[in-house]
Amino acid sequence: MKIHFIGIGGIGISALAKYYLYQGHIISGSDLSYPVVFSKNELKNIKFYLGHKARNLEKDVDLVIYTSAIKKNNPELVKAKKLGIPTLSYPQALGQLTKNYFTIAIAGMHGKSTTTAMVSNIFIKAKLDPTVIIGSKVKGFGENKEPSNFRLGKSKILIIEADEYKAGFLNHYPDIILITNIEEEHLDYYKNLNNILKTFRKFIQRLNFEKNLGNLNKFRKYLVVNKEDKNILKIVPQSNFLKRIKVRFYSVKNKPKNLKLQVPGLHNISNALGALTIAKIFKIPDKVSFKALYEFKGIWRRLEYKGKINGAKIFDDYGHHPTEIKVTLQAIKELIKNGRLFIVFQPHQYYRTLILFDKFLNAFDDADFVILTDIYSVPGREKESIKRKVNSEILKEELSKKKNNIYYLKEFEKIEEFLRKNLNKNDICIIMGAGDIWKLTEKLIKSEK
């Protein structure tokens, strides 16, 4: 087949493009910027177009898969529908794939990528050879053991990160669901927590779908949930009507004494316990699971160590929700001895910043220095009226009422200058955000070498 991907550089959709590429299909795709998630060899075999234009889509394409972030008037999508070419959103296309595999879906507002990677590493260590689609890059997954967001396995087991954005995971057909946590997120779509809970209830019901997977049919359907999360507990009792479903709880209070991790933080212990619970369903020996979890050293842009500036350690992180900021700072605080904790934060989306403003004010308590840069917003995604209600300067002013050493620096060059002037040996600096703040991290480390 000839398959065209609109928004091929996205962290999720690019993994699906790799799946079809390695299956021998002819792949083309477009995006607004050059994709950084493909290897050089993968890009050699993909016809890539910079920008979205109708002429990018050839008439003999068999299928168009598009990211959920694009608008309905995207010229390539409009042309595909005009030509009668079948179109699927990324969640729909991934959902079709889940029908053909025993699918383990990892969901939740935070920790999805890390938990998916942990489960995958255990299954690989146990020689179950899964196929993996994940919203980050994991060391050893790609060609020549390069970091990748995709791994092609030979078994009928598929491990995926199930994204709740625009209720995309309601297109999936999982056999095991793990939910790490539920809280207010993507409120531009969901509006309130009640709608989020309703959507997760519907997602759990997806476990009812029956498949014919041979020997894998012996496994019952499982719902694995974090017992420490109050919002999860609100929906689990209402899921008892499901057929053939077993519920398994995990809790940091029940951490095995011999479970040791190299990634810091209580949240990562929780993620590991969720992964361990799934491993037990498959009767993977604890010895294998513990070894896989201990050898796990994290994933791309999740508390990723990048190097040093003035002797201070620099970490890069994708976090953009107040809860993610808070637990990450708590985790990084464990690593500090006789030093200070700096955070450079790029808020992501004006609406999120506005609706969660009060929670942001309590997210930075463990930091000694907070440097804010401008809010990152995807062009055309938000109303201009929202942008007039909140900005990083307002956030800086309110944070300054609570604690000292709060700065707003608009240009990345100014932030780099500030860090080089103020960072000392034994300090730790985490550069955080879901936008383009990673470019600052790369520039800092590259210039230091």
C-alpha cells in the first residue's frame, strides 16, 4: 500500500508510520518542521514534504492517516476526501491495529510513556518479543539499538501508549488496560473532570471486544489501576458489569523490598509497580522483572540527563502540567547534595496555563530558582481572546508573591546567559516544557562540548 501521513513528525503518528514502513509499505508524509524522530535510514525510505500542500498528496495513495492536531481544512486532507481516498485519524488507525494483536494499553494523565517503556523492557527481557508504539524515544528500540518510539516484535503482543487527547483512546481495542492516574487535563476539550471520568469509563468498556488470537485467548481481560489515585477509584466500582474482567490494584505502599530503580522519584516507583503488576499477569518471574526495571534508565525528555554547565547537572523534561512539574521537582530534589535546584519552564498552551493557573502557583515549591519563558502555543490552535487573559509575566508576578528568585526571560539567549552566570557545581537545572524548549537544552550542551 501507499500510505500518506499528515503530521508525520508527531511523536505518536511517526511510530505508526514506522510500523507500516517496516511492513514493506510505501510511506510519504508532511509536517510543518523537519521530523527529528526518524533515523537517517528511515528518512531515506520516506518521501517527506515540508509544509502542508494539496500537491503533496499523490492520486494513487491508498490511505491517508492524519494527526488529531490538524484542522479539517488541511489542504491534503481536503484533497484526500475529494479524491475518495480513505482517511483515518492516528487514533483510528492505531485502533485498527489493536484488533490484530493482544494489546496492552497504558493510559493516564501522567507517566504513560515511562510505564509503557517499563512494561516493554520487562516483556523484552522475558523474551516475549512485543511490538511497541510509545510517545517517546526509548534506548535500544530502534535500528542499531538507537533510541526510538517504535519497536517491531515477532509475537502477537502489542504494547501501546493510549492517549486520552480528544478521547483518542476510545478507538482502541485493548486486552489489558493500565491506568496510572486521572486528573484535570486537556480541558480545552473535556471542559471538566466529570467529562474526563465519563470518557475513562467508556475506555474501560473497550475491554469487552472479543478477538481470536489463538493461545493468547487464555488470558482474561484485565484492568490494572493505581490504588493511590482517588479519581480512578471513582470509576472502577462502576466497571463491574464488564464480562471476563479482573481488576488488579497496585500501590506504592506495597513496594517489594528488592525492587530497585535507577530513575528517581516516588512517581517512578508507582510506574514500576504498575508494570510489575502486568508482568505477574503473564507469570513473568520477579527475578526477570526486577532486573529489567533496575536496568531501565529512563526515556527521551523524561528527567533525561544531558550534561553539565559550570559543573551543574542539566536535565531535560517534557512535563507541562502542574502535577508533572511538582513530582519531577520532588524527584530531582533527591539528587541534590549541597546545591540548589533551578528550573527553566516553558508553559504549554494559553488555555492550559489559564485554567490551571492556581495549580501552577503551587508546582514550583521545591525549586530555588524559577525561570519562565513565553508560553508555547501551536499556531491556529487557540483563540486570540484566551491569549489576552494570561501570559508568563502574569505567572511570574503571582509566583513572586510566594517565593523569591522568580524570573521571566523571553529570549532563549538570555536564559542561556543567566544559567552560565548563576549555575555552580552541585546545582541541578531542569529544563522543562512540551514545546520547543528542548532546543535550548541542546544548544547549551552542544556549546559546552
